[in-house]
Amino acid sequence: MAFPKVGKFAPVNLGHMRANGCRDLVVYCTSCHTSWTLNVGHLSDGTPIKSLGDRIACARCGRVAADIQPDWERG
């Protein structure tokens, strides 16, 4: 059975996240397993969420490139 082709979606941005009631991101360092909450209220709505992970350095180990996702629990 062949699956239908799905078009390419635009990256999820901070505006999409905020429209659904979420204001913070959870950042997780895959190197030292540290996680923290990051308020992104100062960034524009058009900022793609995935692009932020490549810019954030872990304060504990210094590694750049983290896993990042909306903090749906805190909102």
C-alpha cells in the first residue's frame, strides 16, 4: 500500500506556540543531561523553535546544540 505524499510544512515558530498558550521552552542538554526552562518572551513570533537549539549553550558543560521544545506543563 502506498502512502500519499505529504507536503512540506513550515517550521513551528514561537507565534504558533504562544497562540496555544505556551510561553516558555524546556531546554535539554544531551551531553550532561541538564534541563532548564527558558522564557522566550523577548523573541519575535516568527522565530522557529528548532533554530534556537543550535544557539543555546549549556551553562554546565558548555556544549552548544540542545534539544528544545515548548513547556506545555507550565504554559
